[in-house]
Amino acid sequence: MSGAAWGRPRPKAPVAAKAMTAFAFLLIYVPLAALVVYSFLGPSNGPGTPDAGTLVWYEKVFSNTQILGSLYASLWVGLWSTVGATVIGTAAALALERTRFPGRGVLEGIVHVPLIMPEIVLGLSMLMWFVLLRITLGYFSIILAHITFSVSYVIITVKARLHGFDDSLEEAARDLGASPWQVFWRVTFPLIWPGVLSGALMAFTLSFDDFLITFFTAGVGSDTLPLKIYSMIKFGVSREINALSTLMLVFTFALVMFFFRPSKGVKTVT
């Protein structure tokens, strides 16, 4: 390609494309901004009286034992479902990427099924499966269901990291007398760690925010935070719910910013 081609300015986007992009961002972020703003507003003192800024709704959230209990339940479910999905997904990704066996292509297709299957279908099927196996609905059934739909994300991210992996590093470690276990933990795992972390963060976020599948697989008294919010909005959307939703939003954004933070440097192996 000639130097003139490199110096050629990019064509400007049409006005209609810019307008549609701006409209899409407004649809996404204006409701979120309104949610955050309303969480800081206090009760009105009368008609025409503006609401005063306050943190009272956040104080109520942190003093509500039922909300805190459901928050701890969501964190606990998210933690164990993430551990299960990460271990199973990493092992499955290694098997699918490193080995050749009959039906491998079918299994790779099945991995993508939870990504495109409607959640209501997956939740209902998990409920029927638990009833058939006589598994009591509760936190254990929620964890199993969350592992089922989040393990696919771990498999895909780890497989992407394994694609193009330099096998000569493992061969060199084996030639030096390392056992298969040592090869995995000292060579393979450090190199695929970014993919494992990506899948784990995605699995935790999906588990923490999930409502529909949890709704079908939860038992009596096993309320996660999304289920608690659903039960609260039956009586109207209070500003306490706005504050709680804002905290969930901040937590999710913090995870995203942590994962996509710019790296300070790249280490090379010589």
C-alpha cells in the first residue's frame, strides 16, 4: 500500500449513523443515570418542593437485614458457581483443544447451546431435571444451575487462549524432567491465566445478576439479591430499590473496569 493511501483521511460517518449511535447510547445510559440520580433524592416536602440530596436510602439498604442476607447469598452462590464453572470449563477447554476423539465436533457445538438458548427454557429444564433426580430446591440447586449456563463462557474464553499456544514450551519442560502436573501449573496455567480469569469474572457476573434461572431453581427461603429486588418491586419501585440497584451497577462496572484496565507493561520470556 502506498504512502498516499496511508495518509488518506478516513471518510466521515454519515449524520444518520451518528444520530442512531447517539440515540442508542441515550436508550442505554439515560435510564441508568436516572436510576442513580433518584437514589440520592429524599422524599419531597410538598407539591412544587424539590427533593433534597440525601444518602438515607443507602443507609436503609445497609440497615436492612433481609437485603444484606440476600446480598451475602448472591455472593456465596456466585463464588461457588464460579469455582465450579472455572474448574470444569478449564478442564473441558483443555480436552477439546488438545485431544482428538469421536464426537468432539458435536461436543463443541453443545458448548454453545446455553449461549443461544432462552433462559426461561434453560431454567424450566433445570427445574424438571432437579425434580426428576429428587434434588431439593435451594442454594445447592441454584449453584448447579448457574454452573450449567456459565461453564460455556469459561470454555470459550479458555479455548481462545489455548488457540495458537506454543506447545514447545511444554515439551521443553517435559524434556527437563517435569511431571505432567508440574508442566500444567508452572508452564501451561500461567500462560492461559488471562483466559481463565476472564471466564471466571464473566461466570461470577452472570451468576450474581441472574434472575430467571434462579427463579425456577430456588427453594423456599433461598433468596438471592435479584429475587429479593423482584419481591420488593411488587409493592412499587421505592428509592431504596434505586439505591440497591445503583450499588449493583457500581459493583458490575468495577468488575468490568478491573478486567479491562490497561496493562502497565508486557513481560517477555527469553
